[in-house]
Amino acid sequence: MSRADRSVEVREIIAVFVLSVTAILTAWCGFESSKWGGEMSIEFSQASSARIRSLDYANEARAAKSVDLAIYTQWVDATARGDQAFADYVSARFPPAFAVAFASWQAAGENTKSPFAEPSYVPPGQVEAAKYSDLADEKFATALQSNQRGDNYAILTVLFALVLFFTAMSGRNKVLWAGWFLLGLGVAVAVFGSVILATYPVLV
């Protein structure tokens, strides 16, 4: 066997190895891209659900505040008319959340515009609305990250397809040095892609 024939044989063996490994890596990238795409869909759904719950609780808080405002208006009106008995009757029936703020407001010498400006005023649903709003923001950000990861894996499939092209073309080229050049180029791209692939998170 001549030296050129041995070179061609070695090149073909390396090419088969590179093609096999690259095919596996391409399939893996496709699988991971699909998995991250599914994860993105789940997280977007969770973000949407959390946002809806946040709005529900926010509506509850606004409704509670409206009731508190209506009752407080009665107390202000009674106090302005000097009807202390009715004012006491109204204040004794303040909802719990507003009663706490009202007591704080009076204890502080009524130095703010109203009990609604007190930090202690927390109508029902306000805490939950903030909680689910933060959760929705978190899930939305995570979904965008998952989408980017899926895109990264999809880009790698294109890169590995380039490896398959160079490697396949190396076997079709009759010029010895050109075949080795194309194979070397394919191997270089494969190594580059593998290094990048090793830095990506894995979802199984």
C-alpha cells in the first residue's frame, strides 16, 4: 500500500469517527433545544398564572380599601358634626386591617393625612398581590432564559451540521491536501462546538 493510500485510509477512519460523534452531538443538541423549549412554555404558563392571581388579589385589596374609605368617610363626617357617639359606633366597626392603621394613626397624633397613609395599613390581598407579582416577574425572566438556552442549543446544531458538511466533503475531494484541510477544518469546528456545548446547562 502506498503512502498516499495509507493517508486516504487514515483520513477516512478519522472522518467516520468525526461523523459518528458529530451525529450524536447534533441529536443531543436537538433534544436539549426541545427540552428547554418545553421548559420555557411551562414557565411562561406559570408566569401567566401568577400574574392572574396577583391581579385577583390586587382587586381584592382595592375592594377592601374602597370599603374602608367609605366607612372612614362616615367617621370623618360624624366627627365633623360633633356626633361622637356615632363616630365611636363607626370606629368600633372598622375592618381589622383598617382598625390597626387607624389606631396607629391616632397614636401618632394624626400627623399624616389619613390612616391610609400609615405603613401599618395593609388591606387584605395586598401582600399576596405583591408576592404573586414578584413570582410572575421571576417566572417570566426564567422563561426568557430557558428560551435563550434552547436557542443556543439550536445554534449548535447548525454548527455541528457545518462539521458534517466539511467532513463529508473531505472524503469526496480527490486532492489529498484538500481532503485533509477540509477534515481538519471539520475537526476544529467540532472541537470548538464541543467546548461551547460543555458550558451549557443540561436539562433531562
